[in-house]
Amino acid sequence: MSPVTDLVAQPATDAAPAKPTARMALDHGQLTRALKIAEFGVCAKSPVEAQRGVLVETGRSRATLTTFDYETAVSVAVPGSAGTGSSLLHFTQLKKALAAMVAGETKAQAERTSVSLAGDLLSTEHLTVPVAALELEEFTRPPEPVPAMATVDAGEFFAELKRVLPAAGRDDTLPVLTAVHLVLAGQELTMAATDRYRLAEGRVRAEATVRPPDKPLSVLFPADVLTALLKQFKSYDGPVGVGLLSEDSSDIPRATLSLGDTTVTVRAREGKFPVSSAFFPTEFAASVRMDRATLVRAAKKGLAMAQAVGGTHSPVALRWNAEAALSLAPIIGTPAEQARVKGMSVPFTLTHGAAEDVAGMSVHFNPAFLLAALDAFTGQESVTLHIREFEEGQSRKPVLLTADRDDDGYRHLLMPVRVDPPK
């Protein structure tokens, strides 16, 4: 089934193509910022030319820009002088024409330059040019946005999203893993992502707009769309509306995020996200608290040395010697050569377990993954590494990283690298 027929039925019509009728006058800066947000809903490679456009609908003292690539719909409302009408304009040509309109102007002058649109005619004080108008009847309109069921604080939402997104997969053959699992339950929004080698989970407070949902609602929200939102809304400080329609609804599973005058509606990815709670351990052989800044320095040194002397995929090892002193060192060369490598000392405190439980043991990590995990705890003085068990001197099951601050609900699972013991 194509996404077009899945999402919305387009009735056939023999009527003459509608003429572009949108009318508006806006500041250049407002319009270009709105287009920049709308851009990640443009289907630039669509065989249907209309889907390469931006729908401009004007009226009620505002212009609303809508794009839809069959998976992601973006709508941005911009206040300004506007008459009632609609135009479907070629997005790329409109974007380039707007840039050309202010060529030779300073940034400040360009920002406040007044731009008007009359149908398909774009004008400033100095230039008037037509922009390619596409056939409005051929444009597949997006599904209705999901009404916000809860709101979350933008600062908390984006901060937690920034911690979770690096763990999302990049392999398009596993689409479930290229999404962030959003779950709205009670007064909490949980987000989780995994690429099979690490699993990150964060939580933010959610305030129900009417009443909390009767049961948890969840969708798989494409990670690339959330990444684009994170980049575009760095300075946004208002509430974020969250509306979810899960797979068990009678409608098409989708999700809507509302940010001020912008709404983004996505078709939920199909599939089942792993039950993350089943992966997070509750019993440990040892829990080790370490200074985060020291561990970051050690990991950076280990990564740099592994790349300089070892190889692209050389791991680093957190290793306790026979006296239970801890260091982090790159794994380089043969076992004989490795025996001569000395790593950076890492002071630690055992919050669970005893020194004899860790003496002579080690945990091996992909250094880039370790650094990414530690980066998620920026602002924390220390992190705690929870180790389930040791086998043949190594930890081979996923280890859990947590913050020591009670109100930080973020947790990160990291799969150790298995290193064959010397023969």
C-alpha cells in the first residue's frame, strides 16, 4: 500500500486547475525562517510535482505554510497582512527567489525587507518576479494533526531528546531502530532509542491538557525528524504539545508535536520497539561511581591513542589491577604489547560490591560510544557504572550508566566489546 492512499483519499476531479490566489505581506526574515522549518516536510524527489511545493494559505491576518512528503507534514503560521486565498508554489524556486530578492543588502536590511505575494507574484520594493505555481488539485493534503493530549516544557523536552537521539539507529533496513519510542503515560513522557549496541531512555514531566490518557499511548517517531526539530527550535522556550495515536487506534497511527505556530505530524513507524524495561538490570555484581570529567579525559586519550597506534575499531578498557586500582587504557597490539600499555588512573568509589569483586576484572568499550554516553551526563559531577557480572575476567553483558542526582531519570545501557583473553 502506498503512503498516499493510506493517509488520505484524493477524489478525482475534472475541474479546471485553480488559480493561485494567496495574498500576503510579511517581513523577509519571518518568511525565510518559516520556510526553513517547513523544508523538512518537502518531498523534493516526489514523482508528483505538486508534492515538491509549499501550500501557502492566507487569511485571518496570517499566512500558513504547509508541506507534506507523505510521511511528515509541517505547518507553520506566520502573522502578517493577508487576504484570503491559496497558492501552491514550487518550494525550491520560492526559496531561491527570496534569497535573490535581498542580494546586496545587509543582514539587518534583509530581515526587515517587506515581501508581498499576490497569487504567484513575489515582490519587494526593488523586484517583482513570478514563482512557479503548481496545480493545487494534485497536492496530497496531510492528515489532520493529532490534538495535544499533554504539554511538556520545551527546555526539558529538547534537553532529554538531545541525550536520547545519539542512540538511535542509522540502518534503514531496521526502521524500528531509526525511531524514538515515545510513550505518554500519566504525567510522564518517556523517550527511548537503541541501535542494538546501546539503549538510552529519558523522561520528562507531562501535563495533561484535559485528563491523563486511560492507558499508555506510544508511537515510533522518526529520529531524523526529531533531529531536525532539535536544530530548528534551539531557542524555543514555550510548551510543546504532544498528541499520539498508537497502533491500536481506529485511525492511522501518527503523532503531532505543536511548538507555538508550528505543528509537525508524522506517520508512526511500523513495528514493535523492544520492551526497554526488560533490558535494564536490577541486580549488579558491582556499582562504581566515577568523576565524570576525569572519565571523559581518560576516554578521549584512549580513543586518540587507539586511533593513532591501534586501529579504527580498537576498544578501550576500564581495568582493575590485582590491588583493585582502576585505569582506562586503549587496547593496542598483541597481548605482549598490551601488557606494556599503561592507562590513565581513574579514581572511583564502590557503591555496591567489594574490592575483591572487581580486582583483576575489566570492561571493554567502543570509545566513541563511551564518550557519547558520558556526554549525555553533562552537568553531572559523577556517573555510576552498574556491572551485572564478570565472566572470564570481563563484563560481557550490557552495563548501565546512571546519574547520581535523584531527579535525573535518564539511564543508558552500553554493550561491552568482547575481547578474547590472551592464550
